[in-house]
Amino acid sequence: MSESVRGVVLTGLPGSGKSAVGRCVAEVLSRPFLDLDAEIQRRTGRAPADHISHDGEQAFRDLERDAVERACAVGGAVIAAGGGATLDPLNRWAFMQHGLRVRLDVPLDVLARRLADDGVARPLLGEEVQAGLERTAQERAAVYAAADVAVEGDADPAAVADEIVTAAERFDPAATWRVLLDHAYPRHHPAGPPAGRLVIGAGLTKAAFDESVAPFADRPPVVVADSRALAALARLDAALPDERRLSLRGGESAKSFARLGELLRWLADLRVERGDPLVAVGGGTIGDLAGLAAALHRRGMPLIHVPTTWLAQADSAIGGKVAVDLPGAKNGVGTVWPGWSVISDLGLLDTLPLRHRRDGMVECLKAGLIGDPALWALVERRGTGALEGTDPAAVHAIIERAVRVKLAIVDRDPYEEGERRVLNLGHTIGHALEVESRYRLAHGAAVALGLRAVAAIGDRRGAEPGLGEQIDAVLDALGLPLRRAFDARAIEAALGSDKKRSHGRQRWILPLAVGRVQEADDVTADELVTALRAIQP
């Protein structure tokens, strides 16, 4: 057995044989074997089903997360993960770091027969076991995709174990694209496929990129990339095709009509066809500019996002909005053009400056405030380590949870006719501050100030007591500004050009509690003064 081989983690649906196969693998490799469900029962004296039935699933998942952490601390161990352990992004990161991740695939009818015979209570599957398995398989498809190898588990455990041992011998994590989430999302657009694909992982390779453009057959991709990202990330540069590539300097100044025109002329000069995919590589500004060009060139090209910043991975590459700026209005001209796919490599964030990491963190904090108290709590507990680069597991979990909040909202309201407007939390005044500063103010700092401002309005409208102080404490801990000098008249003028106005009235999203916001279009001039004073020195 090679000394370089790490541990092995077995995942899969209930009944797929993780425990039986895992024992065989551990015996062959002479490694410790740990069954997570058995470890939880040993430590607590209660079976997983008992925890779920009496304490609820979330309480059990908390115990499971602790068991995962303990198991992954045992070097080289073979771990049989509970069927739902991969639901938690923190667990998936831990499994990836531990070693080879193996998914056991077994036909559902075989699983149903196995579960009927083993007599173990499985409350999450319900009374109709096969129907429960079908539902669970569909619900967990995106996280079960987070495996380095899939093995057919409908065979003798020893034979299955031999196949896994062979895979472990050949496994080289440094040369492999490690997928953490592979999620299909509805595109809600008449042009293009009905579903897009979001892949989050680490260690993007040329082979992985080529696989992402394989659906376009012999159509050569066009790449529009941020020049600074390519210069800083040699691995990214090597993964992208050299031909038909344009390097641009990102930043808000790139989102202009002049630069859009240059890009469209470049596409025309190359004779790029409508079916050729355009790959936007960079932060939010490159994604916006290249995405709008993709929507316009020959009335619409397939768009693939490869976001290289925290902000782009957590927010701007998700949801389909693309735009350029007007002199007095950020994102003043644009459209909805959802990507065919989004490929997010978390490793690309390692070289990102702290100020740019904060831009993305604020968007994640906003998502938690809108609809995920667990995300908010995660940022409170581990946000500082994530920003500083000492807690990569938290980076992954924070970004993924924020993405899930946004995707769920966009799915329900793809064209911002109602609920999707809540995603503008903090952005109404935030965008006005950016315009007033001539875009010298960082986006994250602007949105942070915008959050504080609308929290002051929410406080006057029945927000949960102490919410404003809670927001301030988190922003301050993350190193974000709580106050800034600005020209209030310029802010009011920028608000007058805001694209979210309707029938002459400004739409506001107000925080009322962590996980609860409210839309209002009747904010008074006096309330606006209160909001602006809250963020002035």
C-alpha cells in the first residue's frame, strides 16, 4: 500500500453497503474502520433513528457533524458515512480533506429489499421505503455527486472493496478536480436549456474544464477573462484554451458601453457563431460585461461562468442578471441571461486580497439575514477565520449556503416580479454610495453601510429588538466600515435613478429579524434622513 494514500470515505443512500464494504476495505488496507452511525450510538447510547424521532433531524445533524470531525481526525481511517452526512457542506469539506471519497451506487429496488430485511428504523424514508429512497436520491443528487469515484455496490462486499482499494492506490488528490456540489438549477428562460449546472469544487483542471464544454460538441469556446486573475492564477490559465481568448482588466470601469462595444466588435471580427459558448472568467464585473455581450451577440450565445472572486461565486454569477453601468446608475442597462453552467473553484480564492474577500462575505451575510439563520450564525462563529484564510471549510460552507438561498429565491421569482427583490437588501443605499464615490468605495463596504442604514429604518418599523446592534457587531468583527462621510444630496440623486423604482416610488427591503425581511415602498423623507445619519460620522 502506497504511503501517499489517504483515508477513504464511503457515501451513498441508506442500505448501499457502506458498513459492510468499509470493513472489508479497512481490513485489506490495515486501516482503522469507523462507522459514523455506530460511533454516534456508542457515544450517546442512542441510535440515530431515536435522535431523529425524539430530538429532530437538525439535532442529529449537529451530533453527526461532531462525529465527522472526530472520524476525519483519525489519519488514514476508512469511514462509513451516514446516508445524510454529506448534506452538510462542512462535512463534505472534511471528507474531501480526509481522502478518497467513494459513492456506492445500488439500484433502488435492491436497496428497498435490503432495508426491509435489516429491521433498522429509518424515519426519514417514511412508511413507503422505495418511494422514500426515490425522493431521497433526488433530493441528495447534488451532494452525492461530491465523490471522487462511483462504484457499483450491488455485489459481494469483498469484490466491491477490491475495486475501491484499486482506486485508492491510483488516487492523486493534487491532480484531480474535487467536486463538492453538482447542482442542476432551473434556468427559467425561453432560449437555451431548461436547466443549468452549478459545480463547486477545488483544483480545476483542463480536463474538468473540457468536460464542462463537452455538451457543445465541436463548438470552440470563446473566453473573456480578467487579466489579473490569469496573471495570479497559473493553474487557471493552463486550464483554459489559448485560442479565441480576450484578456480584460476587471473593475467597475469595465462595465461601460464603450467596453461593451469593443467586446461585441471582437466577437463579430472572430465570426463567433450563435451556438459557440462564451466563457466569462473573472469577478462580477467581467461576468456582467461578458454576460451582456453573450446575450446580445447574434441574439444570444451560451454563457458559462468561471467566477474567480468570492463575490462572483456567492452572488453575481448566480441568477442570470447581466448589465453595464450608466454614469449615474449602477447596472443601469442589462437583461436576464442565465448561464448554461457555473464552475466555481474555491481554490481560486486563495490569492484574493482581503478587501475583495470582504465583498463576497457581505453578500453571504446578506443572504443569511434574508433567509438562512444558520448561515448568519456560521458567519458570526467562523466568518473571521474564513476571511483570513485559516478556515477554508467555512469558506465553502458560507458560499454554498448563500448560493442556495439565492437559487431558491430566483427559482420562485426569476424575473424579479416579487420575492426576488429581497436580494436587494442593503443595495439600495449601497449602490447610491458606490455612485457617489465614483466607484472608489468597495462594493462590500457599500452594502455593509446600506445594511446598517435600512436597519435603522427597520428599527422604527418593529424590527426585533437589538437587531441593529447584532448587525453592527458582525460587520465590525469582519472589519467592515460602520460609518462614512458622503454627500447626502448626491445619494438622494442616485436613489432617484435607481432601477428598482416603480411608479415613481422607491422600493426598500428592510430587515426585521435574522431570516426575515419586509419590502416597503412608503419610506418617508424623514426615515431616509434617519437612515443616512446612522452611517455618517
